[in-house]
Amino acid sequence: MDRLDAFKTIAAQASRGELTFPANVNAALRLQQALNDPDCHIEAAAKLIQADPLLAARSVAIANSVAYNRSGTEISSVRAAVQRLGIRTLQSLVAALIVRQIGSEVTEPSLAAKINQLWEHTAHVAALSQVIARRVTHVDPDTALFAGIMHEVAGFYMLASASEFPEVMSGEPEDWVEHGEIDIGRGVMEHLCVPEGVVKAIESMWIGLRALPPETLGDTLLLANDLSPVHSPLHQRPGATTLQGARTIDFVVGEGTLHAIMTESAHEVQSLYAVLML
């Protein structure tokens, strides 16, 4: 089997819902489904989060981060964290847990290193997306955070599948962009019940067309991706701005500029990134 056949096989399995996840991912998926229930209220959400020690700690940490603690008043209880964050931010935290756990059973050193770098990249893009959405594009920041977390989920699943399909690690990076990412990504996101609007925004990343100044959720993701100080270990999207070039991107936003806004928001981005890396 060559690389393209391996991609086709994984994509076909994904489209049929025949996905293999570690047991802890399945547990997190059940939690995600519970939080997605329109009848899930704050008290119920707090009990669900409290049952997972890691998620409970992250919830309190992100509630005390600069991005969510405008008053400077620290909290220490899960219930207070859930009240401050709201259900939608909790959904993003669970999504982060799911994405990180997809490759958690990989032990081969080079694959594990790629997974770790891909998560660093993802955490930067998610943190940047949230701030860019709120300060620049004015799309929903919670949706932008969630989309940033999910935007490389196909890559995580591909790397997790490499022990069964070692062919995926051979060949050129462009093969992944052209023949793997889109088909595998759609199947995995459908299985994870990613909302259609987020899927469409991530699909626009695959195409790689961005407006300047950015306006949409897809534009938000593309700009965050280009501004991320850590790039994906899998590929550079077609037409991507280099990391050095990304630092020179600037345009007027209201009465300010992108550079000024990102400088003002640097601590906020770093705070959110640090929580996602816990």
C-alpha cells in the first residue's frame, strides 16, 4: 500500500464512522454530548466537570486567566469557574481534551514529537483565534476558540493511525494537503459532531484564501495560523505566509492597527495558550 492508498483507506473508514480512539477519548466524547444537551444547566455542567480531575483543574485555571478574569478576582471552585466560563467555553475545553487524547497512546518517539508540536501549534492558533475574533474580526470568540482547537484534528488522527498505516509518514507534505487532510478531516469532524459553521471555516483554511482585513471565522483561523510562532509539523498550507512574513502583516482595524492590537493582547494570548498546554 502506498501513501495515497493509506490516506484513502483512513478517509473511507472515517466517512463510515469506523474511527478508532483511545478509551479516554470516548469518555470525553460522552461528556461533550452531555454538555451539548440544550437542557444541560450550570449545576449539571459543574458536576460533570468535577468528575474529571484534569478538566476540573483546567476549568479553574482558564477562569482565572487574563482572557476570562477581567475583574482580577481569582476563584478556586469548579462551580464558580463554570459560572464564569459558561457552557460554550467548557465545550472548547472538552474539545481540547479530546484532540490531545487522540494521539495519547503513540509511543514511537518521532511520531510523539510531531504530535507534541502539532498541539503546541494548535494551542497557539486557538488562543490567537479567540483574541483576533474579539478584537479584529468581531466573530463569536467562543466559536473561534473551539474552531482553533479543532482545526488540525485530521492531523492528530493521521499521526495516531501511523502505527497501523506507516505509509502515511512517507512522501511529500503536499500529499497530505491534497489527498489526506480534507477527506480524513471531514470524516473525523462529523464523528465528533463539529458544528457545520466550524467545519466550513476549517474547510476555508484548506483552500487557503484569506481576506485582508479579515472578516469571517475562516479568515480568523487563517490569520491566527499565520501568526502562530509554532508551525504545523505536517505541512504549510498553500500560499501560507512564512512565520517571519506573518510578523509584518499589519492593517488598520477601527482606530488602531493589527500590530497594536496584538501587542496589547500578547499577555492575554499567552495566558490562554498556557492553560491549553496544561
